[in-house]
Amino acid sequence: MDGEGLRPLTPKYTNMAKSSWFILVELLLLLECLSHLSISQGQGYDFFYFVQQWPGSYCDTRKACCYPTTGKPAANFTIHGLWPNYNNGSYPSNCNPNSPYNATKISDLLGKMEVDWPTLACPTNGGTRFWTHEWEKHGTCSESVLDQHSYFEAALNIKNKVNLLKVLEDAGIQPNDQFYREPQIREAIKAGIGYTPAITCNTDSSKNRQILEIYLCVDASGKDLIECPKFPTRCKKPPLQFPIF
Ligand code: AMP
């Protein structure tokens, strides 16, 4: 016996052992990345953004704005969408091409949708194009929890619970073409409904920044408001115009 098995490793063997470790660590990192990729490409979500828009600002962002066949919507916030989102800020989209928008599934909700979720793009298409887009891009990504009827109903129910315009008007913030500071708007909503919103803005043709959308967060069941795990990019400066509609 020359005791070969007990000899210390030569530099060659030490290097091989080191590179095996590196390969193992790299494989683990790759697996970690792949698991994130599969999450962000499809199944599951952490919470919803419930997004309402101020129609006056939306119309100011466009050359033309078309009113629904039912006429000019009331001067009130309207729904833009209920969007599944991940806690890291990314979101799934267009999750099921085999689940097209189907108005017959929500025929009992259409009257309410025309009021609370009106289309303002041209041509109006009776709202079908807007609702189709929202269902196919966003709604299909929470379909395991909310089928098509439950999805649109969930958004209408939240809208019912949250009267943004009243909360703002009670705090002296009115759609009268005046300008209001973002913290004033945010704090009025937080005080009125108990949850912190995110306010996004647009720029009109006179270069005024305006209140465009108010984001609130809703838990994954689509029922209850929650504090946002992650905010979208907010408009903090300068003061924002609340245009007459
Ligand atoms: P999303 O992809 O869900 O962020 O929605 C963006 C699309 O919705 C854009 O094409 C917008 O022009 C459109 N959009 C937003 N609000 C309205 C509205 N009130 N009526 C019609 N289309 C809208």
C-alpha cells in the first residue's frame, strides 16, 4: 500500500472540484431564473390593480373622443380595468387565447357597464372593443379565480364601494379646471376610503398635467381593497389639473 488514497488533491483536481461547484451554482441560478420566467409568463398573480380614469383627462389625451351610444357619460370616474399583477410590479397578459370575450355571458351586467365602464375611444363599437381588450388582455389572467361574469362583476362591485369623486369633492378637490397637488389628492382618498391610491397623469394640448387615473389595489379574490404591494409610476409634480368634463 502506498497510501495513494490519502494523498492531498493536486492543483488539477482542486481546479476540477472548483469548476464543478461553479457549474452547480450556475445551474441553480438558471433554475431560479426559469422559475421566475414561467411565473411572469402566465399562471397566477398576486393582486389586482383596480384602475379608474377621469373621462375629461382621457379625452384630452386624444384628438377625438367618442361617447357611447347611450350618450355622454356623467362627470364621474369610470372604470379602465381590473388588472392582475405580480408583487414585483410585472404583470401577466393575454393568458388564454381560447377564452374570447362573450357579451352573452355578461348580458345582465351590460347596462351597468355602459354607465360605470363606458368606452370613450372612436369608433365606440358599443363598448365591445374596449371590454374585449380588457377581458382578453387582463381578465383571462385571473380566470382560474374569476370567470368572465365574475370578473366584470367584481370590477363593478368595487366601483360601487369606492366613490372617488365624492371623497375628493368632500375634501374640496373638484373637477373645475383647477390644479391640486398630488399629496393633497392622495391623502384625501386615503382618508376617505382607507387605502393609499396611486395617481397617474397625462399632458393636455396646452401642456397642463392632469389627473388621468387613480389606481387602488384589490386582493387576489377580486373582492377586498388592500394597501398596494407595489405602486405604478406616480405623478408627484407639478400640481395636477382636474379638468371639467
Ligand atoms: P390597457 O392595455 O388595459 O392598459 O388599456 C389600454 C387601452 O385601452 C388603450 O388602447 C386605450 O386607448 C384604451 N382605453 C383606455 N380607456 C378607454 C376608454 N374609456 N374607452 C376606450 N378605450 C380605452
